[in-house]
Amino acid sequence: MFFLRSLAEQVRRLEKKVEREKLVLASLPELSLQIVEMVRERGRTTMSEIVQVTGANRNTIKHHLRNLVERGHLGQQGSGRGVWYEMR
């Protein structure tokens, strides 16, 4: 019984977390959502990889990445040409 109660509680917590994430991600522009999904799938990514996959302008992607980092959706590692982005 203890195991089943613990499992049920974990399911409730995960459902709440998923709902919160849906609300947060719903407010993001489409390109930002693509970037977040790409980072989730790959674990981490770079600006040039995002440009290749999305075909978007480099400056546009830079703007979206800056906003995603400021909002806490992504973490930025490294500096200059060696920067990569990962989930927080």
C-alpha cells in the first residue's frame, strides 16, 4: 500500500509540473519553442546548429536565445564562439 500511495503522489506531482510547463511554454513564440525542443532532444546545442535546423536569421536566433536564458528556460555555457545552450 505504501508503494502505491507513493506512486500516486508522484503521478500527481508530475501532472502539476506538466501543466505548469504547458502554461509557461504557451507564452513563447514558435521559434523559441523550436529552440527549446531542440535542446531537449540533443541535451545541448550551439547557435550554428540552431541556424542549420531552423533556417532562421542568426540575429533573430540570438534574440530568442537571450530571452530564453533571461527567463531561465535555457542555460548558457562557455563564451564567444564556444557557447552552447542546455536545459536548466
